[in-house]
Amino acid sequence: MPYDTSDDVLTTSPPTASALSSRARLTLLVLCTAQFVVTLDFSILNVALPVLGDDLGMGRSDLQWAVTAFALPSGGLLLLSGRLADRYGRRRLFLLGLAVFTVASVLVTLAWDPASFLAGRALQGVGAALIVPTGMALLTTTFPEGPQRERALGISGTLLSLGYTTGMVLGGVLTDGLGWRSTMGLLAAAGAAVLSVAPGALPPEDAGARAGARRPVDLPGALTVTGGLFALVYGLSTAAENGFGRADVIVALVAAAALLGAFAVVESRVADPLVPLPMLRRPTVAWGNLGGLATVSTMTALIFLLTLYLQEELGLSAFRTGLLFGVQGLFAAFAGLTASRVIGRLGAHRALVAGLLLQTVSTAPLLWLGTGPAAAWWALAAASAGVVGNLWAVVAYGVTATAGLPPAAQGLATGLVTSAQQLGTTVGIPLLSAAASAWGTRTAFGVDAVVVGVAAAMVAAGLRVSPSGGTPSGGV
């Protein structure tokens, strides 16, 4: 039966000690390693694309599909996967996702033509869509609200950030030394290793998951939201490569708006909706995910624009640019490991706003970034400080958007959280690239700062965060 999402019946768990048992550490290791491997897949192949294209006979225009074939299912199925995990078991779907991802990685490693390669990439995306929300839901249901969950999410956020940076480095090293297939072979080996340990490390399925399997799935809601997200991800990812003027981009974005609008209508009328609308009206869910969407989209776009600026306007080599972002990765690791302390001191709501504000004040000076000898160091300083704010915000919004919800809703809650992350990585680059093309890269930096600053103000108002503390009555 539908769960009640009203604030007066959902309570938080009492504070618990932050120390983790050995079993809890093993569970956390498995969940974070799986997330790390998926994040590697987002970046490890990027450097290898030209070599891959030559080997498989794929033209430059076709190489976009190496990314898009993965992005479509990994973004479009997140929300549905999270909700199905609530119905049929998080552990079961997580293990299924690991198996699908591992088999798909073997297929991509052995790909003999473009069709087999793209099929494998799409199947990898399906596996990722099963792993990411179910893994986070397992984390939030295994570790109770308070210091334990904050610490676990901080470690998870750190590894997610390092996964992207590590993938860029490993992609270049492996492709130069062993060929592009070794990048996918590494993912297959890592997936198999995690899959061999996971059954013994994960907690058993709860009775609620077994009971949920007897409830029918909201098929109209599933079809409209999945179709809408597929269309949105396709439109935005294609726009990132070719601009917003293409007919297929316009059609995809219009279809996304229509399908997501239809989804809202469907969910307001069915007895047992895929996404109960009262949950979306909870301040912590709505404003937490808005903060997450803002911080992920603006930081992703900032890194993309800085990469172009450092190489095209400052003349840095790809190797030196990679080293600079390697330093930024160290700051990201520091931020992820300290996020739980920041949340413990400020509270999740104020930590989210503080992270967004730090990202804002770090990005704003890039509006005056020059082209002299010191420009690269100024860019590094701004990006490093900004990523600290970004990681604090990412962990804090995960805590905020999942707090106060019963275990039966955690798959849906984490599906929303991961969908906001995926949408953020998709929407930021094309929008800020369009701003850079129209007004120049430095003006786009300013737009980036304004967007995240406005988001900070909106989240603070929505959650009624004040310097003296306090949270909304409808919060957690």
C-alpha cells in the first residue's frame, strides 16, 4: 500500500556513533567500490575514443554514440530502477546490475564491429542504472541517519569524485600501453571482483521488499518518466556536441517536456503511483535535489570550460592540464573526507547552502581570469576551492534528500538523488557552452557563479536556513 510521506509521521533515527563495525565497513567497501567502477566508466574511455574509432572503423561523428549509448540508459532508467528496488529488493537489483555491467564490459572488450561495441555500451548503461540508485539505497538503509550515514556518504562522494579523475588518467595510460580494449577489460575484471564479494557482504533482503513484489507496478508512470528522461538525456547530450539548433535536439526536448508533463498527470491519478507526488512536495526532497542539480551541473560545466580555456587560450598541453586537475582531485578527496564533520557541525541543510556559497565565491573571480603566466594558477586555486564546496554540497544534499524517509521509500529517494546527479552532468555543459559561444568563456564563468549563487539562495529560503540554525517545519 502507498506509504505516508507527511512530515508528522516520518521521523529521523536517533543520533548514533560514527564508528563502523567490521561488517559495516565491508558493506561500505563493496557499495563504494561498485560506484567507483561505474564512475570510471564515465571517463576512462574518453581518451581512447580516437584510437577506438580507428580500430572499429567508426567515423568521428559516430564516436559521440560511444558516450550517448551509455548515457541514455544510465540516465533514463535511474528513477525507475530506484523504485523497482523498493518493490522487489535493493540487494537483488544491485547484484543483477553488477552482473549485467560485468557481462557488458566483457562484450565491449571483445567488440568486433561498431554494432557490438554500441550494444555493449548500452548494456553497460543498463547495469549502471541498476547499480547506482540501489547501491545508494543500500547505503542509506544500512547506515542510520546521523554520523554513520554522513560518514558513509562522505566516503562515497570522495570515491565518486576520484573515480572520474582516475578514469581520465588510467584511460590514457592503458590506451598507450595496452590498447583501448584494456580500459574495458579493467572494468570487467573489477566488476567480477566486486560481484564475487558482494553476496556475502551485503545485508539480507528485508521483509518489506518481499511484500513489495506483490504490488503492481505503475506501468503508465514508468513508461512516461523513462521515456521523458531518455528524451531529455538524448537532447541535452546531443546539444553538447552539436548545439541546440538541430532538429533532433528540438524534437527530443519537446518530447521530454510532453512525456514528463504526462507523467505528472498520471501520478496524480493512479492509486499506487511510481513516484508519490506528496514526496516530491517535501521541502527536503524538493530543495535538496535542486541544490544537488545546481552544484553538479555548474561544477561539471566549469571543469569542461576550464579544460578548454587552459589548452586553447593559455596554450597548456593536455598533460599539464591533467596534472592541474589531478591537484584538484586531491582537494576533492579532502572535501569528501571532511564533509561528515561539516554536516555534523552545521547540519545538513546549512552545509548544503555553505557548499553552494563556497562554490559561488570560488567561481566568481574567474570572470576576470586573464591570459598571463599566473592565470593557470588562479584557475587552479579557484577550481580547487570550488570543488571543496561542490563535494560538501553533494554529500549534504544526499543526506538532506534521503533523511526522514522510511526504508520503503529509500530506493525512490536515492533514484531521485542519482537522477539529479545524472541530469546535472548532462545539462550543465551544453547550457554553459552555449553561453560561452554567445558571450565568451569568461562571461560563462560568471553565469556559472550566478546560477549556483541563485540556487544557494533558493535552497536557503526553501529550507528556511538561517545563520543561527533552524530548519523548516516540514523538513527532517
